[in-house]
Amino acid sequence: MRRLLAPLALCAFATPAFAQKDPPVPDTVKFERNIEYTNPDNQHLQLNMARPTKGDGQRPCVLFIHGGGFRAGNREGYNGQIVRMAEQGYVAVTVSYRLAPKYPFPAAIHDTKAAVRWLRANAKKYNIDPDNIGVTGGSAGGTLAQMLGVTEGVKEFEGDGGNPEQSSRVKCVVNVYGANDFTKSYGKSVDAHEVLPLYLGGNLEKARPAHVRSSPLYWVTPNAVPTFCIHGTEDKYVHVEQAEILVEKLKAASVEASLLKLEGAGHGFKGKDAEAAEKAMIAYFDKKLKK
């Protein structure tokens, strides 16, 4: 496994700093920027894509969703990783979505589901296997990825972002330190009290129903998709119990779920922690998405 060019994911509740450069792109990969996939409220949401240049067969696909506390961040932070995924034989995309407070819950879910539908609608053009689409994300992106994994067929989360004839179902999720129960975030996250009210329209006392409806934990059913959580034991932004309770509930619903705990790791993996997390993520997607 090659060493990482950048940390696996960006902070979720904290506002990350961005200074991305174009990643090195080998001849075996085609990297494309700024492909519009939906246009809610005239926002012209775009994605970046990396895919193998050789071979004509269908490729498994992975959708990457950035973090940033639902209020910040951008898709460029995953450019290096989608290129590395393309080197492993995937079509990989990183997407933008609408941010709070201008666009609170559930706008980001509508957008990421629209992205999955767009991938299926354009599967032939980009050699995507529509039956093998996985999703991952870090922090806020992990939460959104998890929502895709537990809300298939829930009309309130589909939105009207195009390609309604296509399914927004994903085959599996890799949830990297995403929050799964916002009702348990306060007091265990250093800035949930600042960030969540912007996304959910108020704090827990004023907007409890939104905290519940936006939490993947409360949407778990036997129809949820297989899930792999990766979380640091010293995460100050999203407590590791957020992964533990999700995995427990998924297993109780007879859904395949597992958790990789990185001892001593915080929020935003670096160095050997980032390398271990990426290696585990790729191995999981290989197992679930490659024929």
C-alpha cells in the first residue's frame, strides 16, 4: 500500500483549512473536474471524478463526501484519494453539497442522494457498475454517507435533484468518524453546541425532532446496507461511542457491521493512522464491490 498523500478525511464539526493542489495523476488515470450533477436553487453542484484509462468493462464506484460540520469544507480535499482509488480499479468521485446555515438539514442529504442517482443515470458513459456503488466520508461526510446507507426508499430524503427514475441505494458504507446520534453529541463534542444548531435549526432543547430525524441511528432497519466504521479512541469532536452504538444497533437488526478502532487517534487521521484507515477502507470496498 502506497503511503498517503494527505490525511484520510477532514474534520467534521471543526471548520477545516483548505489549501489543496492538483494531485499527481498517473497516465493510468483520467481525472476530471467540475462536472455538474444537480442544480438545486441554482447552485450548480459539481463533482470531480477519477477513473482508470484502460479497460472497457464496468467498474465499481465509490462516492466520497467531505466533512466540515455541514457548514464548511469542499470536495477538493478528496482529490488525491479518488485518484488513488482509480489506480485500484474504481471510478471514484468527490462531490459538493449545499451547506448550512443557508441550506440546513435535509438539503445535504437530498444532494448526496441526487449524486448517487446521477452516477446510475450516467453509468454507461463512465463505465460504472450501477450495482456496485459504495459511499464513504469523514465526520459530517461520514454522517451523510451513513444516511444514504439507512434511508433507502424514504421519500422525504430523496429531494428533487434529478434522475428520479434511478435508485439512490448504495451497496455499502465506510463511515469515518461520523456522528450517528446527534442527541448524544452535546457535552461529548467540543463544538457540537456551535455547529449543530446551524444545521438543525436550533439546539437539542428547541429542535429535538430534527436531531432525531437527522441521526442515522434512528433510521436503522434490516434493510440498511453493510457498514464499516473507522474511529479514533481519542476523538474530541465525535466521540467513539457514536460508532459503537451504530454498529451495535445494525447488528441487532441483522445487518453486517464492524468497527475499526484506532487507539489514541483523534479527529482527522494523520500519519500511520491515516495509512491504516485507508488500507482498511480499500480492503472493505474490494470485498464488497469488486466481482
